[in-house]
Amino acid sequence: MDGDPFEEFAEEYDSWFDRNRWAYISELSALGKAVPEGRGLEIGVGTGRFASPFGISVGMDPSLPMLRMAKGRGLLTVRGKAEGLPFREEAFDFSLLVTVLCFVEDPFEVLKEARRVVRQGGRLLVGILDRNSPLGRRYEAGAKRSLFYREARFLSTIEVEDLLEKTGCTVEGTFQTIFSDPGDLTALEPVLRGHGKGLFVVVSARV
């Protein structure tokens, strides 16, 4: 299939969160353990499903259809790429990336940029689908059949922690959730510290 699925199928992407409501709420619950107060930026904001509930006011993404939906959720939207953020140094109290690193060419460069725009003492938060978790291994094995993940290169939590430390950040903790297939969930999943069991992991680092 040609073209960028995030450009062509933005509404289908956004509807996943409604079809898999309990997985989405569980991911928000895990992020809620780490998202601080202050002025935040979500890099790869998509349709605003994560920025909006946390009051993150600024979202950046390369996809115009996604940004239109994010703007409808009350965000100030900026079109751009994660490898070259159009913001000055230390412009934000924290930056957030959710399931973004698996889609970029150079995760290290992206994290360096995400760190650059955060003030000293602020936070850099990364949400991933952990490829070393049981469900993560299934996702990776089936990625080629997925509309959105066919080009993804999944990372493990340990790999993300290592990249964050190479940027000069200090990893402070990880939170994991989603221990069963997202489509089968009928209630909120627990949020546990650490990683290795849950599909969705949030890594919190201090700048």
C-alpha cells in the first residue's frame, strides 16, 4: 500500500481509542503517574488523544489530517518533524512522546531534540509498546499485517532508557500496563512500576 497511513486514515486511527476504550484509559492511567504540571509539548501528538486529557497545550505532528483533529480537541498545533523541533531551547517544562520512537529514523536524535526544548530540571516522558513484553513480541511479529505498524521498529524499555541516558537525562522510573489483548479488555488494567510484563510502558526521565 502506498502513502502514509497517518495521512490517509487519520479518522480510522482515531477511532481505535473508542473501539479499545479500556486500553486507552489504561494508557492514560499509566501516563498520569508521570505527567507533571507545567507547560508541556507533545511530540507526535496525532489526534490529541493524550495531550488533551492532561491539559498539554501544544502538539506537534507532521500529519495535517491528524493536526486538524487535535486542533478540534483544543490544542495549539504545529506542523513539523520530531528530528527538528521549531521551538527554542528550554521552552517547556516537559515533553511527551507516545508511540512515536518506533516510527522515526533516528530515535536518539529525536530524544536529543525533545530534551533540548525542556528546561533544566524538567521532564522527558516516553510511552512505548515494549517489544520485550509478551504482547509486544506478538505486536512485532504481526506488524507487517498492520495498517499503521507495518513500518514500525519497536524498541524495548531498556533501549529507551539507554537512549535517554545518552542524551544526558536521568531515568527516574517506569510504569507498565495492558497485560491482556487490548481488544479483550472490559475494565481498567492495573498500573505497575517497572517493565517486562505490560505492553504499554511509560519511561520518566529528568532533564
